Amino acid sequence: MGKLNVGQQAEIYQEITMNYCFDATHIFTQDDGYMVMIGFADDEFEPTKFVILQKAHEYDDQDKQMGMDKIHIQIEDESRSKYGGIDSIQVSEGSIKVSLSDDTKSALSIDGDIEVVVPAEHPAFEEVKFELKKICEVEQIPFSG
């Protein structure tokens, strides 16, 4: 059997672990002054798999009352989203793993954690890693990387 490409490795890993796993060819960060957004997608223009993390710079009383004063995570569409419930984030060369609470897994309709395969040489990789670390510090989420 020949050597597997990164996408094939992601598919096999997903089958073994039941994680939501994909090869992200498009990653980005965006800060509009009100919130920071970090995104991962399998395609820039027509994604079939994607993860978006959003963190407001400040929360108002209404956000706090409604439980919307935490990082927001979404996969694929708005019906698969949740505020909070991220247990940890691990960044390693070639991947980003987001460990989730059981409640968040249920809200996102997935059985495992999120594993995004990202080439470390991707131009936005270091910026994404930096923003994830900042968010984890503010949200008190364990971070390694």
C-alpha cells in the first residue's frame, strides 16, 4: 500500500476516533473590533466541512443572561452551534484539536472532538495559533501548542 496523503489520513483518523476531522485548505482570522473570528474549511468557496470560532471582545448584560458570554463554535451550519463547552485546544505541527464537552458534542451533532488537519506552513497558521492562545487565556480554556 502506498503512502497516504493528508486528506486520506484525516478520513482514516475520523473513522477510527469518530472525531469530526477534515483537511483544512482554507484557514483565516478576522477581527472587526467587536469580535475575533477564526475559521477552518475544506474549501474556500464551496466548503462541505468547516468550523468557525467566534469570541466577542466584550459581553453585555443580555449576553451574560442568555449564556452567550462564551466562545461560540459552529460546524457546517447555524443549527450545529453552541456557546461554550470547549474543554481544551491543542495545536501541533499539522493539526488543531478542539476537545469538547459532551453537551457541546450533542449540540454540534458529533460523537467526538474536532480535529482539523492544517499544514504548519500555511501562511495563516501562526496567526491562527496566536489568536487561539489569546482566546483560551481569556476564556480559561487549557491550551497547548
